[in-house]
Amino acid sequence: MIEKKIGNTPLRRCEHLSNKFSTNIYIKDESCNPGKSSKDRAAYFMLEEAIKGNKIQPGGTIVEASSGNTGISIALMAKELGCRAKIFVSKSCSEEKRALLEAYGASIEICDNSFGLHVFNSTQYQAQAYAANHENAYFTNQYYNSANIKAHYKTTGPEIWEQTNHQVTHVIAGVGTGGTISGIGRYLKEQKKNIKILGVEPTNSVYQTFLEHGKVENTGVVHDAIEGIGRTFIPGTFDVQAVDAIYQIDAESSKRAAQDYRADTDQLIGFSSAAVLAAVEQNLSHMNFKHDDHVVLYFPDHGDRYLQKLYNNNQQETTKAFDIL
Ligand code: PMP
């Protein structure tokens, strides 16, 4: 059964970044989940609660609005449950993720989230409407499902605490629904109040304003510049008490961080993982790490989901090199 393989992902010390940032840097590698992203955790917890509440039956359809990863996790699990998966993704969802969704048997609809998630063409609106209008269809609704936070409170938080031998001082993670950072933050702050929980979002997203001013002023357009993170509204799965600060980063800096990281370590990291890395690089003096701190960077997925978006330049160079040969 798939649930036995979810979580307990490795936490690896990164020598290269530890030297670069003069502290102890660890990477929580969520690409080691069965669906190859952190979203297996939330998907599993949401589906488990739905099954307990008799909301899902074999032959039914599980519906979700997703930047891709939650959809992939749901598609994977729907098979085991004898259900179909209907996933509404934004037009900015990478080609690799769309192909994976289809390979896992999901039916996908491409929507437009450029004007927020509450307008007619958006993933959230369409998913909600689809579930309301079809029998035996259940909308997991990750933005308002407390099982999303619970997944990280029950699994990711405790894993980080144990894997660092209770020494963790900072966790830095991208914020999409907020489920990851809220669950991890809630758990770790219960263990030790002064552990710093730092979020990362794209420029123009609203979490930083909300955290600093208690209200959202920017309700304008957010392009899905960095897949998986950034919002135009505050969802039910963001717990402001669990987070100390939010840093903003642009897509170009994130892309550069991914390419630099590959040059330094030969590893391909996901877009939002690269955003976390870029945010640390740009805010190092503000984050003020001490030599004996233990800093966990949360990497939700792998670079192989973003070959075109993040690593394309070098692919073209490779093709050119072959052409010459
Ligand atoms: N990074 C990626 C690649 C994701 O798919 C997600 C989930 N949307 C996140 C970060 C953010 O996680 P959360 O929704 O729990 O805030």
C-alpha cells in the first residue's frame, strides 16, 4: 500500500551550501516520496479523511485544483482507490507535470489563474463547479482542507525534529496553500518556541503583506511565475501564528539559483526549491545565521519536473554541441 512509502524522506547535509552560508545547511528532499513530491503527504491525509467520512467510493471521481503536484499525488492514489482523478491545472503548469498527470491516468483541464483563483476560468472555481455538478465527485479542496496542514503537523514536522536530533533552528519553505509551512511550524514551535519558520513566495504574492500588516492589500494579478507558490488571497490552510517571516523572490533569480546549484552540485532542483535557495542568498544578512545553527531548506520536488523552464538553456547548448560533432 502506498501510504507506507509516503514520508520519512531523507534530510541530507549539504556541504556545498554549508560552506557557502557558513552554517549547517540540510535539505529535506521530498522528491523521495512515491509521487515524487511533498504533496503525497497532503493528498494522502485529505483522501484518508474523505474515506472515513464516506465521501469517496470506488467508481467515484476525485477532483482537485492544483499547480500539478497535488494532482499527480491524487492521480496516483485514485488508482488504488478504484476512482478517477479529474485535475484542474493552470496554463502555467509545466509540460512535464501535465505529461505525468496523463501518464497516471488523470483527466486534466487547463485553466487560467492569471486573475486569481476566484474567477470563472480559474482552477479553483472550475474544480468546485465540476464537483458540485457531477454525482460521486469529491473536491479535496487543498486550500481549505485542514488535513493539508495536519499532514505536515503529523509527519514532516516530527521528521525534521528527529532527523536534526532536536537541533533545528530554522526551516525555510515555499508557501502555496501554506499547508506545509503551517503544519511544520505548528509542530516545531510546540517543541521549541524560538525555531524560526521562514516562508518564501514570488514577488506580488500576498503572504508577506498579510504577515506584516494583518490584512491583504494586494488583491491584483499574480502570474504563476514560480510553480507551486504564491497566492492572491489567504487560504484557510495558512496559519499566521506558525510563521515568523515571509521573503519574496522573483522567478529569474530562482532560475539562476537552480542553474548555479546544478553547476556546483550536479543536481537538478525544482522551481520552488530554487526559490528558497535564491531567497536565502538574497537575504543572508537578514536571516543572520550563526555558525552552529541548523538550517533546513525544504525542497518539495525535483528539477526533472521543470526541464524546459529551468534547464532549457543548457539543453540547447548540448544539442548544438552534438550538431557540431
Ligand atoms: N512547491 C511546490 C513545487 C508545490 O507543488 C507546492 C504545493 N502547491 C508548494 C511548494 C507549496 O506547498 P504548500 O501548498 O503546502 O504551501
